Amino acid sequence: MTPEEPHCFAGCSQGPASWLGSGDWIIGSFAAILIGMAAVGGCSSGEKGEVFPPDGGLLDLKAFLESAKESGQSTTQEAAAPIISAVHLGADYFIRSGQIQYIWGTKLAEGPEAAGTVIAFQTAAATDGGWVLFQDGSLKRISAAEFAAAPKAEP
């Protein structure tokens, strides 16, 4: 590197990254990646048809319920809470903080009625709409009116 090329690496002759200071190319690259991800993933504009990712706590609870179904594990609060708090930390956090509600003792099931029966939900779903976990394992973002009309599972 010569004094005339303070920002180039060996063998470089004022390439595209020469305007960046030493080490700044990392920050510039990171910023470019983030901008690209935002462009590809879309930004939240509040427009109709916008896609929201499912709630992380509900996804983790679903993982627990799938495991419980396979192993025949009880899903009562007494039996399931210790496993959720030890293994499914996302579900545990969201349940304990009150951000999601789970109807303890309910399990994943099959059948046409399971597709519309609520077993867990974002607490805000009752008033503002939000993500719901149905008994068939599907996740769906629904309105408060849809939530009110949806049957809730019985433990």
C-alpha cells in the first residue's frame, strides 16, 4: 500500500471500495445488505394485503404441541409448563408475559372442526385482531370479530 492509496489493500488500485475508510467497507456492506433485505422483504406500510410473520411465541408453542402429540405428552399446565419453561423459551416468555394465551390441556387434532377451533392466541386478538393457533396446527391472523366468532377448544 502506498501513501497515495491509504484505503486500499495490497494489490488494490483505487477499486470501488476506495472511498470507504479502512474497516468502513464492512459497515457499508452491512448497510447494503440491510437495504437489500428491506427491499426484498417489503416494508410495513399498513396497506391491505400486507403479510405479517406469525407470532414467535405461538410458533414455539406449536412446536411443543407437535412434540407432545407425537410422544403422548400431557398438555395440562402442571405437566406442560415445566417442559415449556425449560425447552420452549419463546412460548414460555410470551405466555408468562401475557402476550399469548394458551388453553391449557388442549392438544393438536385433525378433522374439519379442528381447523376453526382456537387453542392459543395473541392476547390482543380479542380486541384488535391478531395471530391465532388453531387445533389443527394452522396459524392465521384474524380480526377481532373473527376471533369472537371462532369456537375455543375445551381442555
